[in-house]
Amino acid sequence: MLKDTQAAEVTPDRDGEEVTLAGWVHEIRDLGGIKFLLLRDRSGIVQITCPRQKVPEEVFEKVPKLKKESVIRVRGTVQANEQAPGGVEVIPEELEVLSESETHLPLDPTGKVDADLDTRLDARVLDLRREEPRAVFRIRDVVTTAIREFLEDRGFIEVHTPKIIASATEGGTELFPVVYFEQDAYLAQSPQLYKQMLMAAGFERVYEIGPIFRAEEHNTRRHLNEAISVDIEMSFIESEEDVMRVLEELLAHVFRRVTEECEEELKTLDVELPELETPFERLTYEETLDLLSEHGVEVEWGEDLPTEAERKLGEIFDEPIFITEWPRETRPFYTMAKDDEVTRAFDLMYQGLELASGAQREHRYEILVNQIKEQGLNPDDFKHYLEAFKYGMPPHGGWGLGLERTLMTITGMENIREVTLFPRDRKRLHP
RNA sequence: GCCCCGGCGGUGUAGCCCGGUCUAUCAUCCGGGCCUGUCGAGCCCGGGACCCGGGUUCAAAUCCCGGCCGGGGCGCCA
């Protein structure tokens, strides 16, 4: 390796040790006879101090000529010093430029001058060198790790379903067409039908953390055309309650893990995570409409909740809530009906955002075929899916949780693009 | 797709309402100089911009029209 020590590993107790560091030139402060160079790597920032008397002349001359954000490598000696930030600095013996940066950076990675989100996304690589975006993506990593940890513990196995699918769809959202040899194909809007097929395959508990693609021309701060969905599907449930419990416990676990492991990152973002208390409050769709009405928001029975209603719920409840018993007309064909009017479907709402939705699914072949017809779809288009229901399909259910939206609630980011490395929206396809 | 607001150096901005005095403000930045303890270093000198097209006018960063782009809201979104 080109280095043996990370910036954050340079601590006062290593006084006198020789270290080799490598990273980016964060800042240079040239005071004439003494020059300070801040070296940044993934772990943090360390000060390289160059007093004229103590460093080789060649190194001393090189420092003021360094460009900000160039990649350098420094060999030197650790020196505990109360005058230095963190009480420690490195006196260099050798300094090598591995890659020189151009001047006039598209934005300021030290964060002294703000940049608009659009400017930041255009120069995302430079933007990701900043502290806040790094905190966001370290949290994102802890979140997905915590999700895997939680689900694996409960016997779920991770699966990967196809992202290129044939023309037959669940209806609803628009799909992106792709060129697939001589056939019509689309990018998958959800792993729904495949994870159900895996229930028929006898896997009983599966999860997938993968991309979903939606060709809607939406233009909001909480929608992306490519997003990551955390999906589970689970067999032998008695009712949707069984999968709702997995969801609430999972979310509480994720919040706990982030609180434990991301103290620094949360501080950087200036957020404090609540401890989520389970079980979450449950309201039926009908109760929700009544409650909204009391708060001056009228929604007609059978309608999905408009944005205003979602936000109002976010104001009324501090904690996540489940909305259950959605009307049949608001839900897709594979949802199990509870009676003539409502289904066994639920949504998870938090901070005015729909984080997840799920349901017990219809596992009975005849009823399922009828529901496909009722929604104006053609059962022939679902031949391979329906096959799965003919040879023994357990009662089952599951949900899909939007990873980015979950991250918005954790990091406090108000634009979903902030929690996505390279977001894809109506206008943005680069970088 | 609709509504509101906006687009000025590399970045973030002041100026626009009420056209001229704008050879356009401030910070950061970039280049040069001074400085041996900076930590948003300081000081001195220099550099760099009015989104595009059309119109009104003696005169447009400023007013009008169109386009493109962006922000927010809404719609759309199993």
C-alpha cells in the first residue's frame, strides 16, 4: 500500500513514530517560515507542519506550490504538540504529488462557501468530498447493514430478482422501455411478482435490496426515477399483522444501530434520532380520513392520500404510523381483500412521507385471476406468475420500504437527491 | 404537465421594484508579495461575471416576449 496510516490514526500517543500518509490537500496555510498543510483522507484530517528549520528544503519549497485537492503522499514523524489541532501533527520528511488537481474547483470541498444542490450534483465527486455528504453515505451504509443483520437473524435470505422484465406489468406506474433484442422489455418497477413466486418456490422468507425504476414525470423533492427498495416477502403469515411487525421492529432496529454507530455523523448533520417505540400506532384508512377531516383536510373515500394529507399526518404524529384497510380500488390486484370494500394492505407513514407499503397477498388462484380481471388486466399476460399459484402457494405477505425516504427521515435531508450518490430524476441523467 | 419564484466571475451573493452615475458589490477563489503556530489565519497588489434569442429605448444586469435551465409547491406516482 502507498500508505500505512490513516489521518485519524495519527494520535498524540504515537509521538515519534514514522508514518506514511496519503490523501487530498485540504488546505494550505503559508505563514512564511512555517507552513501548515491539512491532509484529508476517508478517516479525517491531519495537520502536516513544516517549520523551515525542521523539514528538508525540497519539501518546504513544494508545499506552497501544492494545488488544493491534489492527491499527495507524505512520509514523516508524528509529533505530539498542544498547538496543533487534535494535539498532534506530522513533520514531513518526504512529500510526493500522486495526482495534481486543476485550479478553479467547481465547488469548495471545505464547505466555506455554499453551493446549490444542482451545482453540487453536477460536481458530485467533489461534493462527496465534503463532510455532510460523507456523513449521509456512511449512515446509508449502516442502515443497509442493519437491515441485512436484522433480516438474516430472522431467517430471511437475500435474493436478486430480474430488473429487465417482459411487457406484462402490474399496471399503474409507467415503465422505462429497454431494447432487448427482438422483444419488448422494460425496467422493473418492483420485485413484487418475483418475490411472490419465490414463496411458491418454498423459500418462505426472502428479502431484496435493489433498484426500482419508475418512468413517472414527477418533479418533487421526494421522488426519483431510480430508487432503492427494501423488499421482503414472508410465507405462512396469519394476517398482514405478521409482516407489519417485521417492518416496525426492523425500523426500530435500524434507528438504534444508527444511533449507536453514527454518533459523529449525526452530529455533523445536526440531527438527533428518536428511539422508535413499537408497536407503531395503527389507524384504519377510514379512521385516518375522519382524523384528517377533524384537522381540516377532506379526502374522499376511495382516494389515495394527497400530499397535503400526508403532511398533515406528519404534523399530527411524531412517530411512524400504519394506515390499514385500504379500499380495494386503491390497491393492486395481488392484494388480499378483507371484505367487499377494504383490503389487507397497509402503508407506513412517517414525517409526512410514505415510507413503505405492503399487504397480505392473495394466494388463492381463482380469486387472484378474478382480481386481475376486475382491474381490467389480462390474466394471459401473467401466465408465468399465475403458474406459481397452481402447485401449492402458502399464504404470504410482504412489503416494500423506500430506502432513500427512510434515509431522509434519519438524516433530516429534505431533498431525496441528497441521500442518493448519483440521483436520476426527470431531467438528470448525468453524472 | 400546471402554478409561483429565480438564472450575475470557479462558487455563493448585492444591485433589478424606480433604465443612465455599473469601467457591477461583498465573501470565497485564482495569481503574485510579506509573515515561524495557523486552525474560517492575517495584511498588501492583481485577476475573473450580468443564461440564450428577440423587442422597447438616445441608453438595458435592470422593462417586455419567447426559449433553455434551476428551486419550491401541486399533480402524476401497485
